[in-house]
Amino acid sequence: MQRHYLLGNEAIAHACLESGIDFASGYPGTPSSEVIDVLRVQKDPAYYVEWSVNEKVALENALAAAWCGIRAICTMKHVGLNVAADPLMTSAYTGVTGGLVIMSADDPFAHSSQNEQDTRCYAHFARLPCLDPAGVQEAHDMIGTAFEISEEFRLPVLFRPTTRICHSKGDVELGDAVPSTRKGEFHKDPRQYVVIPAHTRLLHKKLNEKQPALKKRLVERGLNHSTIKGKTAIIASGIGASYVQELLPPDVSFMKIGAYPIDEDWLGEFAKKHEKILVIEELAPVVEEAVRQVAGCVPVFGKINGYAPYEGELSPAVVAAIMVKAGFLPKNPFAAMEPVQNLPMRPPILCAGCHHRAAFYAIKKVFKDAAIYPSDIGCYTLGIQLGVVDTTICMGASITVGSGITHSGEPRDVVSTIGDSTFLHTGIQGLMNAVYNGANMTLVILDNRITAMTGHQPNPNSGVTATGVETPPVSLDAICRACGATFVETVDPYDMTGILRVLEEAKKKKGVKVIIAKQMCVIAARRAGVKRGRYAVNPDLCTGCGTCVRFGCPAIEFADEKARINDLCSGCAVCARLCPVGAISREAKK
Amino acid sequence: MTKSFDILIVGIGGQGTILASNILGEACLLEGRHVKGAETHGMAQRGGSVETHIRIDGQYGPLIVPGTADLLISFDLLEALRYSHFLKSGGTMVVNRHMVLPTSVFTQKSPAPTEDEIIAQLVRFNPCLIDADKIAAEAGSSLSQNVVILGAASWSIPLKADSLLTAVKKLVPPKTVEVNAKAFEMGRAFSRTR
């Protein structure tokens, strides 16, 4: 036994090692990424681990591994589960012969996401079990349980931590790692693995028949439990259960839901012993709906009758306010505190020397405010601050939204931007479709050779695998040409003259024009030891015109009517190329 | 249930709030104490305002409620003011006396308070203001500012200074152990003489 102060995701990854996993796959996405990131850097792992190109690919790989009788984990963020929904839904029918845990991390408050969807709804939809931890230790402990349940019921198990679990820390009691020992073996059984109508109808029936025993087992395993203390009760799940425990009056009963589906008989027994029930959970009213179905005439307080919010995340303060409103606390223990108003905001910003900024600057200069700029999911979504991101909806949609706009009759220029990882995730189909159907648009692939936003994971464009093994990098140029694009130009966005020329050329042409703006991510470059030397402003030459300041690089400041470059400078030299009077040059060596 | 001692560490992505959290967590482990924490990951780290919650002896949730933090540690003067409503009445504030202006102040020419104006607004919290850059440079590297500030705050943290120093030495990069140990001691010495 050992105790460590760990991030939730680190504890989850360690639990995978303790479960002796044989296979791990995933696609990076906040807040899920660190699980594979920890697994992939273990020394000489006996298991297989990959970063897949997208979540559907990751899940199909892991499912197949689990069909071969081994233990597999597949990780993604909640919206990644949409991409993987196709195999997910039918994987419940085929089931597994080994153990398969699908971690889909939810993000209440959309700290780093495009929506606040709830993985538990997918579990209900697919009729798969779902485990829902309330803290870091429980998240760790649930992994072993999830594999056991998966193996017992021969079903994939969804595991749904949230941001406040994945990116929380705590002192965690760990067990010992167990080396992977199983070898996959595929036994042909078309009635299980070939879902033609005649087979799938029977498989659906089998899935439904598993449900009653599954519900009972989740209670027997202690994942759902309760303590009766009085005539009123709070039923809570996820991190909300932890907040409730901080505030729970001693005479209020408490039920903790940590797994779905919930056994209705067990839930009903608890409900009818109480005079009123409050349900506390994040995102969708999954527990609340289950409680309402069995509560009979016992009043239930929750989201559906306006006592708790549907949107955003819970906190002890929010939970206290709900408890007061529903009559479970006499008064709020927390005073309302207002932050100081009118301070300058400090939103996240593209790094000093980030080549996306240079590419966006050039795009804006050539296509001006008139053009429409569909964009995508990655660091470059921060281009919204530069006025070159008009749409983002989901991974890969910059290209399809672009082609849709051009076919709508909208006459203005359309310039889509997408990162290399996102292009490989779900962008290629959109490009193929745009060329095939004769769209007129420009696509700029912001190629920084890595999946940067989620923590610099390698992808097929990087030339290395998750474990650092060298692998031939894909050719974005060849992919685009194979999709039918004939105008495909690769440029260095730090070379302002070059990128402006190529963009001007693209603007004049019809059809789908692809520009690959290629340069290493500035953080990855620094870690790789690239040193370019800093730049400085000559105050005697600087006229204070503000051209470099408007470029928006955090290395450039402005005081006393002069620009100044601070020590964030990474030496990209773009500002030196923009300065109309040549006042910026490489700093003399000290 | 033991009441937790709640520390909010704030700053700008990249300033080392996560390392500071790890040092506190490790020191708790050394003393066999429970600890909970929450931090900012992902895109929000890119030069944005970041907050790290640490609850020494924390049993349940990781989040600190506004108005209840026992200690606010800020690596940036402006961020101290932004998060000042988290501090409980009579709580302690340990703050780097300098600020980095957000880039938007330059690009959009938006108004920004001066350092002196911010300090005037913080006076009511009786803050310990520390020139972390200067002390870190004296210790041997301006990169050790976070450890300087942690050292300055160490008098207010219910953990032994020895535990904190051991945790510093364990968690900083091996080549920087000496500099960071010195940074911790200098930060600690600074706030004693305040």
C-alpha cells in the first residue's frame, strides 16, 4: 500500500496498472487526456497503448481487443463519445469476452468544451452500465470494479468522471501494479460478432435480459448505497455527493449513487421511507428522473421543478443554496461574496511566437473582415480574439461548415482553419466532400506537427507513436491531393511574405484551395531545444505606431509611447517583419 | 470532522501554481494528513488567469467557497485582487508585488490599474507583499519565484517548514534543488522580518 498526492487522471491511470490492463487507446480531450499520457510513458509496458486518430477508431480498436478476451481501456472526453457513438451502441449488443472500460470524461461548466452533455445519457441509451465517481480515491477504486463488472456481464462499462475528478487532486491509496499477462485470442462466433438482422435481434434480447441482475449487482458491490437518518433525504451522485457530505445535517438521510442503471426496487424502498427528497447531480437529471419514477407521492426537489440548475457545475456554495431553497438547510453557511469589478480580463491567449497568430494575421490581411471564417477545435480557436474565427461546432466541422456556407448562395469568400490533429480526426472526409461537390473555398491547415491544446500528444503527423517509437509521418499534402484538391501549397507562416503571396494566389482561384501553414508548435520547439534568440525594439527607431502591438503577441508590451519586447519572446521574428520602420531586430548577444 | 485549512493559489498559466500545489500536497503526505485540491488544465492554461485550490485535512470536495479561504497566495498582483473575494475575514494574503499586464490591455488599449492602485485596494487585507523576482534572482534563478512566495507564506501554513522544504527538494527539477531550497528559505526569512 502506498499513498500519493495525485491528479484524478493519474490515479485512474495507476488503477489501470493495478488492474493489469492489456490494451489502452484513446483520443486526447480535456479533461481525459492524462490517463493515456501516464500509461504511455511507463517504462517497458507489458500492455499495448496507442493514441488513435479519433474516438471511433479508438473504441473500435479497444472493442476488438476485448473481443479477444483481454482487458482494454479506451479514453475520451464526453463529446468524443459522440464520434464513438456508432460502435458504442452496437457494442452493447455484441458485448465483450474480455473486459472493456470506456472512460468518457464530462465537463460541467464547459471549462474546456463546446457543450455540457452527459455521458450517463449514453449509458441509458445504449443500456450499458456506467460508473460515476465522487472523488479521486473513488475514481481510482472504481476502475478495478468496472473491469470486474465488464467481465461478469460481458458488457463494455462506461466510466464517467468529470472535470472536478479528473483535474482534482487528493491523497490516494494505491495498490501494486500487476503486469499484463493475457494474450488476445479471437474465437470466431458470427452470431456474436456479425450483427446481421437475424443475429442482432437475438443480441438485443440478450442485452435486455442482462439488466435486472446488473442493477442488483451494482447495489451489492456497494456502488449505490444509503444511510437512513431521518424523514427527509438527499440523493446525490458524482462530485455533487462530495459537496453534499460537507453540508449534510445529521438528521437527513443520504443516498449516494455511483452506478447506473439504478435498481428501481431498492430506490423505491428508500424513497417511501421519507417525506421529501432532494436530488443533487451535475448535468442531466438522470438520478432525478429515476427517483421521480418510484417516489409515488413523496415530493422530489431537483432540476425538473426548478430547485437546481441544469447548466454549469455544482460547488459547495451552489449546493448550499439549493439545500436552503428546498428546505434542507435553515440558512446558507456561506455569505455571498462579489468579486472586484472592472478588472482587465486575462483570458487564455495564443503563446508568444505561436505560428497560428502569424497565419491568422496573414489570412485577415488578405481576406479582410468581409470573408467568413469557419474554424475548428484546438488552440487556434483562440483566433476568435483576432477576429478570424466565425464558427466552431465540433471536430472537423470547419471544412464542412465552409462548404455548406458556399453552397448556400452566400457570395463572400470562405476561409476555413483547422489544426493537423483535427484534420486527421474528422477533417479529411469534409475535404473530400468539398472537392467532390465543387465548393469554392480556401482551407488553411494550421500544421504544428502535434496535438497541442490537450498537452502535446503525438499524432500520425508527428512521426512518433504514443510510446515514442518512430513511425512514418503522414503527408498532409498527399492526403489533400488524394482528396482531389489541385491547389495545395505548404508555407512557413513565420515567412510573412511567402504566406501572404500564397493566400493572394488562393483568393484569385476557384475550387477548394488548401494551404498547409507548417511550423513546429512553439512549446514543443522549446522542449526540443530549438533556440532562435530574442528580438528587441530599438526605442530610437520606434515611432509608437502600434502595428506590432496590434499583432497581439504577449511578448510585446507598450509603455511611454514605445513598444517593448519582454522575455516571453521566442524569436519567431514575425513582429520584426511587420514593423514598418525596421525598429525590431534580433537582440545582440549579452 | 477536522475543519480543513483552505489555500487558494492564483496566478497566470505558466507561473508554477501546479508545482506549488504539488509541494503542499507532498508535505501533507509527509505528515500523514489528508489533502484535496483542484486546478486548471487544458487551454485555460495558455497565459490565462489560473486558480489552484488546496484543502489541507480536506475530506470531501476539492473546491474552496468564496469568502472562506484561510490563505490566498498570488503570483501576480492583479490576480490577487481578482480573487480577493475568496479570502475569509481575517485570512492571510501573500502576494507577489508585481504584475504582468494582460496582453488585451495593449492590443485594445483598455484601462488597467497601476501596481500602486492595486496595492491600495489590497491594503484592507493586510497583505504580505513580496518582490519575488528580486529575491528569486538573489537565490539564483528568477524561475524560483513560486518557491520564494511559498516560503513567504509558509509561516501561515499549518505544516512544518521542514516538510515543505523536503517537498520542495523532492519535486523541483534535480539541477535546481539548491536554488529552490535557497529560494524557499529566503522567502521564509523575508516574511518573518515583515
